[in-house]
Amino acid sequence: MLTYENVTIGQRVEVLHDEKILYGTVLYKGPIVSRRGIWLGIGLTTPDGNNDGSWKGRVYFREQMNYGLFTTIDRIRLAPDIPRK
């Protein structure tokens, strides 16, 4: 079972977002403003995200606009070989 302890910065992952499988790299792990729990900041390989690594004016990681995405552990799985940006 995948847990937050198993996920590290720099790991490549598959993300389920808007009923699509997206590929990316974990760039942030921790709390974000105005949300409960632990969140993962993902740098995507395609511009299918909804941010640039910032949320409500705070920067958590840096990415091009629409290449960033925040998600929770239940929406990802580890992906050893994925396309790179």
C-alpha cells in the first residue's frame, strides 16, 4: 500500500486527474494553505495541471503555468518509467 512515507521528492508518479492519467514528478510533500492533511505537489510532463506550483499566493515548488498540480496520495501511483518533459 502506498503511504506518504513511501513517497519522496523526485519520485516519478502517475496521477489520476479529471478522469485522465497524467505523468509527473513529486516536487512537494506537506501541508498547503487552507487545506487539511498532507498534499503532493506534482510537476507534470504535459500542461494538464491547474497551477505553477503556487497555491493562494504561496509558492510550494516552481513549474511552468499549467504544469503544476496538487493532489493527495489516493490519486497517485508510482511509475518507474514515464515520459519526461
